[in-house]
Amino acid sequence: MPAPAAATADGLPRQALRSELLLVLALSLGASAVSSLISFVGALTRPGGLADQAARLNSSQAPGRPWLDLAWQLFGIATALVPVALVAHLLAREGAGGLRVLGFDRRRPAFDLSWGAAAAAGIGGCGIGLYLLAQAGGFNLTVEPESLPDVWWKYPVLIASAVQNSVLEEVIVVGYLLRRLDQLGWSPLASLFASAVLRGSYHLYQGIGGFFGNLAMGLVFGLLYRRWGRVGPLVAAHALIDIVAFVGYALLAGRVDWLPTP
């Protein structure tokens, strides 16, 4: 017997899935996209070009108070992962097996890490080149990946922040979003572009270059997810890219001429 029009092919209520998807995005990267758009418009209205302005990540929350600052950093990392926990709960309640259905588990660690490293090498190298070109051309703000104090927990926090970014983005914007759009009857091409545009949108705070660079990354990651059926390699790739960006900036800023600094 065919599923009723109000239900998906899985027998799930279509309107409930739409509402769920909108709420998850509103609590996570959809809200970040709106915030980035507002930030980008604000940058355009300020005097001077985009390259003369800075987008700051991983900054101190309690300057001069290292232990309180550490508490704030860990709090921010932990709370940013709450939407991932929510998605895991929703998928488990659906009977899909939680995040396992998205390929975020420990079943294939060698596959995830090896292919993640390969993807990171290809995409990361292109991304750095595109950023430098966009910033030099005035299409991007100067991105400052970190401005933490020189304390013992600086590098562990930068690595934890990179892992948090990768888990949040790949689980929600690739695995969860594509699964829900598939269930709602979107075509594979339309859902792929929706995922990529969302990824580009919440990077608009970096400028036009940040939008298009991450849109391209989103298309590649979406295709890889369709091929592998796992977000595990994408999480590994994204984490490696961000670790190199955060830690590399901390080590090289002010020491090399080719790296833009505010």
C-alpha cells in the first residue's frame, strides 16, 4: 500500500520532518548563516575594503584570567555540540540507529582517517591558496584563526575547537541535512546544492571568498558523502584542515611575510 501524501517513503510524517529540520538548523548552523550575513553586510558598510578588516576566531573570553578563560573556551566547545546530540536523539527515536546511520561511528576508523587525510590534503591546499588570492584581491576579510593567550592550554583548546567545528558541520550540514531532504523528496542535485549553499552562507563573515570557497568545499564533501555513505572521513578531513589552520596560524603569524595578519 503506497504511503499517504502526508508521509515520506519511510512512513514518517512529512510536516513533522520539515519542522524538525528547520528547528535543528535554527538552533545551529542556520542561525550561524543569518549571523554571518548580518556580519558581512556590516563589513561592507564600514570604511575601507574588506581586506582591511578582520574576522576573529578562537579569541580570549576572559583576558588576563587564564583559568576562567579556559572554562569559557570549554563551555563554548561543549555547548556548540548540543545540536549534534539532538540529531543523534532524533535519529535514534526514528529507529535509524542514531549517528551510525550517517556513518559517524567507530566501525571503519582506518577508512575514515586515511580518506579523510587524503581529502584534507587536496581541499586544504586549494583552500589556503583561494583564501590568499581572495584576501589580496579585496574580496575577503583578514581571517585571524586564533588570538588566545600564550598559556599551556592554548593548543589543546585549538585542536578541540577544530574537532568541534568538524563534527558539528559534517554531521548536520552533510549527513543529517541530506538525509532529511532525501526523505522529503528533494532531488539529489537540489539537496547537494542546498547543503553547499548553507555551508557557504555561514562562512560569509569571512567575505565573498569565504562563501564561494566553502560552497565549493560543500559540493565536494556532499559528493564524497554520497559515494562513501559516511561522514566519518569528512569529519576527519575537516578536523585536519582546521587544526592546520588554527595551530599553523598560532605558530607562523608575524613570522612569515605571506600570511596576512590584522
